[in-house]
Amino acid sequence: MIPSTSYQDAILRPGSSDIGVLFAARQEDLQKFLYRRLAKPVPSGTNYITQALFEGQEPRAPEDVLVRLPSLRQSKWKVTVLQKWVGRVEEVQADRFSAALVDATNSRNPIEQVEFDMREVSESDRSLLAVGATFYWSIGYRHTPGGQVERISSLRFARLPRLSELDVTRMFAEADQLAAFLERD
Amino acid sequence: MSLFGPGIGECIVVHVGGGDWIIVDSCIDRSSRGPIALKYLRSLGVNVESQVKLVVATHWHDDHIQGLAEILDAAKSARFVNSAAYALKDLMRLVVLGNAMPPTSSATREYDAIVKVLKERRDASERREAVGPIPALANKKILAQTVRTAACSLEVEIYALSPSDGVFNIAHHIAQHELSDAFSAIQHGRRPVVQGPNQLSVVLWLKVGALDVLLGADLEHVAGATEGWRAIVHSRERPSGKASCFKVPHHGSRNADCPESWTELLSAKPIAMLTPHAPSGLPKDADIARLCARTPFVYLTGDPARYGRPRRDNAVEKTLREVTLSRRAVSGRMGHVRLRADAIDSGQEPLVELGNGAQQLCA
């Protein structure tokens, strides 16, 4: 299995259906990348851009441009995940934050309230840490190509899509239409 | 009447006579992974499809609505009741904004699913009055029926006591503020978190024969008389009588306690029942002491201090100890307080049964 792969300006999640990534054309907007949901998950190891276009994910505005990312190759690092949670940040203090954790490995387990040291959050994710933010926490073992085994704890914050005013206007129009239908006697 | 609470969430199920039931709010039973109300009613042999008449969402907070869409989908004969303070258009806009930010909150997901159920029924040419959403507003009668048996007939009336007119009048501004916050969150790539004030909650008054029951939702107490509990206490249009059973509002918190409600709306030493909200530590010791000073009959669905943490793989446990500063379970067993009372003979002593860790306080 290929693990989630971080690039300098994008995150790819092979095997997931929400890896469509488009970048704004302007150099100063490179940080504002977008995610697009594909019709079906991209198979591991396929060329990402080719697949995205194959699924009909055309750029929707002239200023959007596809950035060609390297093809993914099978990683020699193996990860065995023992436990996964989905967390939601409830409170942020200067040196720590608390969150509600929902067990994604065993849904029968209770929700837990957990406090983390701020240093558990990687620098690249710090800007995403806010009340209401979603993160994914995994604990497991990483097997190196040299045969070493390391216990790992990976805490990654979700990157959410940024909607344009046009997106919101369109969504509100649909919402208003449905509300009007339900309000009719 | 049954009150369920697993530490986060609550659900009330009431038999209103003649085999008819109502469900107020919902929470999920972890063992069956479904709404506790459906599990409970089916265990009693109730035909949910035909015997549930009302499904009420008191307000759109995550801890009150989980599983409500599944309930409504199963309860084909039920009308859906919603706070009038949530204008449908505003609520729908909040839902679409929330849906744009996966993973969605329970409130957003549930309302989206409820709307789909309602739309299916409206598409089948059912009228709004027969399906909902029925907007609940102070002193509005939302159910009236006469149950006739061989021995007697029983009058059943259910009223909403809130949201008050005062809250209704400012509700649009509240919604606009929420929408503005949600939009701002989205602009910054964050999920909207604001879920509206507790003052939008639907408080219910149930008259079932000789019994009066007050279900307090999460309504809070404020100084003015245009909203909160004082708006109910000072209303001239509310149903007369005093309730002998009280679902204590907002998990017994101090900011939901209105002394006048105990003297004006409740009989002496009523049965008071409540659910804990483990994340916020409610009810606190002071809340329990205050409740016990008002009535000796206080029942809590569970004690979060006794919720056990799950035991996991040794490597996971070791990492948990190394990485976290503190850790506690905030949900536990589905506590159950059940009140059985005679709706015809008010002189009969009510019977309170406790299950799954529910307990009597003030003993």
C-alpha cells in the first residue's frame, strides 16, 4: 500500500476518491490549491493527472491550470496502522489543545476527550489548528527498507476546499429552492 | 416516558395513550449503532411505522439530533416538528455550507437527511400539515387527540412553549449572524462550528389525561421576560396546570435554572430527570445540590465519572500515554430512566425504573 504522500505544495492520497488537485495559475496563489472529488478512487500508482482528466475533471475556469505532478511509485516503506481516530478540535490554548476523538478503528468504542501538546502538530499544519478543525490521528508501525521497525504517531489536519462566492451563490440557490418546496402547503 | 442519555446526547420517548408514541430528540446506541428510540420501541413490539405520531427536533445541536433522520424515515405516520425560530431557508443554507466542509457535523448531516425524507413524502403529494416541518412556536398546539378505550376516553394535547415571540422576532438576525460566521469559516478553509443559541429550543408541555409533563429541552434562563424560561412563566396563553414530571433543561446547568419555573410551572416535589453532558462536565456538583434542594426525586441517566476508557493494543496504549496530556471517555452506557404513571388516576404513585447506570440523586 502506498502511504499518503506529501509534496511541497500538495497532498495526494492514492486510493481515496478525493484527490483531484488543481492549482491557481498565478504564482502568488500557489498556496491556494483546490481539491476535486473524482468519480472513483484513483488506483495506486497511476499517473494522477492523466486519471483526473480521464474522469472528466476539466479545469472549470480559464485561470485554473493543472500542475503536472510526478507519477507515484510504490514506496519501499511499509506502514501497519494499529489505530485510527478522527478528531475535532474543541479548544485551543497557547501550548495545548483539546479535541473529541471518534474511534475510526472500532466504532463501538466511546468518544474520548483528549488534550495534546501543541508540539504534536507539525509546523505545516499549525495554521489549520482552530476550533472546529478536523484531524486524523493514526498510531502504528513503520517498517523501513533496511528492516527496522519504528512505532509512529501521525497527526494530520484536514485541508478543506475553499469555496468561491460563485460556488456559494449556486449552493444557496439550490437551498432556497428546496426550502420553498418544503414550505409550500 | 423514557429518557435516554449516553453522556453525549439525549432522547425522550413518550407513550401518549392508545398505543401512540412521540419521540423528542435522538441519540445513538453504540451497541446497535442505531437510534436508541427505534431499538427501544421495537423491543416493546411497537409498530414504529404506524404508532409514532410526532418526531420533534428541539434544536439543532449535535448532542440532540443524532439518528433523527433514521427515526423519521422509519416513522412513516409521524409529523416532523422543528423550532419556528429556524427559518427553513436559513437552515437549508447553513446545511449546504456545512456539507461543503466534510466531514460534516452530526447536525448538518442529520438535517440534510431529514430534508431528503421530507422531500420524498412531499413528492408523493403529501401536504405539509401531514408531514412537516411543523414550525413550533410558543403556545402552539402541535398534537390533539382523544383516545377512547372500552373503559374511558383520554384527552391528549401537546403544546410547544418556546421559542417565544421575542426570540422568533430576532431569529432571522441570529441566523444571518450564523451564516456570516459559517461563510467566514469556509473562506479560511475551516468547518463552520456555530450551531445557534439554546434559546431557539422547543420546550414541550404534554397533557395526557390527568398527567402534565414539562420537557425543558436546552432552554436557558435570562434576565428579560421576552425569551428563555421567564417568557414561558409570564405567558398568559400557556396551558394551565402544573407538571408533575420535568425533563430538566440543559443537563441541569446553572444558566438554565429559573427558580420561578419551579414554583409556577411545576407541582411540589416533581419528578425531575436529566442527562449528563460529559464534555462540559454537566451536571456539576453544585447543580445537583441545587436540584436536590428543590425536589428529592431527581434522576440522572448516568455518571460520566464512571465511564470506562477502552483498552487497546499495548503499543497503542503506550503511545497514548506518551502523546496525550490528558484523556477521558465522554460517552458510556445508554442510561435509561423510565417513568410509568397512570394517566387516568392521578392518585396512583408513579413508578420510576432505572437502567444501564441511571441513578437517583439526592438519596
